[in-house]
Amino acid sequence: MHLSTLLTAAIAATPALAYSINDFACRSTTHPNPVVLLHGLGATWYEDLNYLQGWLQAQGYCTYAQTYGAYAGFPFLGGLRSINESAPEIAAYIREVQAETGASKVDLVGHSEGAFQSLYVPKFEAGVSELVDKIVAIAPPTRGTTFIGLYNLAYLFGNASREAVGEVLDTLGCPACDELGPDGAAVERLNDGTPIVQDGNSLTVIASKSDEMVTPTTTAFVHEDGVTNEWVQDTCPLDPVGHIGEAYDLNVWNLVKNALDETPDRKFVCLLGSPGK
């Protein structure tokens, strides 16, 4: 069965709310925190975590997402602009969701760059951490990714060649690509020696041992007291899901739900997953 058919069936099999996604009138008695979803690099709000968003909505959550980091006049690829340019956009949207829904706290769920931003924005955007309760980061390049080892080539001639690669990425219109690599500006700032997780926030990091984009895969994890770092394969050992597939993987979705519900021991049926993608 085609992946999209499986996803549609999974969403249809759950009781739907009377509200649609991104609906500020949505209220949930079972899940009072609105959930803001943050897409990955090059994606948009309607292409990446969109199936997860619909699934969570059908599970009784109120969910919200918008594209960040896109260039004016070209909204089809998000997350390309500098992390520092995208962060205020995300912060403003979190404030809007909190204010419009009247909720005391919101939860964040991010994938890839969006997962990185779910860590970065509460730390550096004033007042945001006070509005955030739970953070679920799926495959964040927390300490910088080598992008399948490609960045190892960037250091072939030392720091000078690394800087040259960064300049090329900036010229091509993807400063975020440079900033999320080893020694990237955003990575260095996030890992500045002060805590990543802010007071009042709880963090769950979900990663796959088969992730082919965020490499080494262990770079995703945050080693601070109270943080839950989990491999998909610790719960579903036969799931070979890769980086892109983590946004569409039903096992990952259930791990996200467990984190949002604070029910880490809830059991669910593991599916095979999407290998290497």
C-alpha cells in the first residue's frame, strides 16, 4: 500500500474534531496546550509535518503551523534564511497562538531544522520560554550535522575551505544550511555552555539510528538533566526509518504523542516504517 494511503487511513481511523487545523477557535479539554509544529529545512507548513499535524488534530489536539524562513515572493521553500532571521518569526507565531487561543502554555513539535528551532527560540527569543511547556524535537542537528559526511570534505583544506563552503551556501540563498553544519554560527550559539533547555520547559528528543542526514546521529541528543533522549529503535527495533521519513512515520507519531501526554510507557503497535528516506 502506498505511504500516503496508509497515512490517510491512519488519520481516518481516529475520531475527528469539529475543528480544522490552524483554527484559533479550537479548544481541547483532554489536551489543553495548543501544539505548534515547526517544519524542516526546505519544507513548508503544508509539506513535512502536515500529516502528523492532521493525525494529532484527529487525536484531540489543537494544532498550528506556518512556514518560516522563506524568501519574500517565493513561499514554496521554507527554513532557508538565517536561523537568527527565522527565530523571531517563529517566536511571533508562538505568541500569536498563545494569545489567540487563550492558553497558558503551548507545546512545540519540530522536525530537523524545526526541531533545532524548537530548542533555539525558547533560549534566545525573549519571553518565549515562559509560554512553552513541552518540546518534542525530532532529529534536531543540535550539535551540528555533517550532512552524510559532506562537511568532512569542507574541512579538506582546514578552516579556510570550511569558510569558503559557508560563503557558497550563503550565496546560494541557504545560510541556514551553513549555520547548521559543524562549527556553524547557530550551532555554536546554541551550545554556548549555558543550558539549552530553559526553566519550565521539558524536552524529549527523538532520533533514528538510520538517520542519513543528521550525522553522526548522536548529535541530535541533548545531554542535560531531565531531558529524555530516545531512539525510535529502542521502542520499535525493526523500524529502519530515515531522516525525511521521521516526519511521516507512525511509530514516531506515537512517540510524539507519548511525550506530549507524558505517558512514556504507553504501548502501541510498531509498524515497519520507511527505510532510508
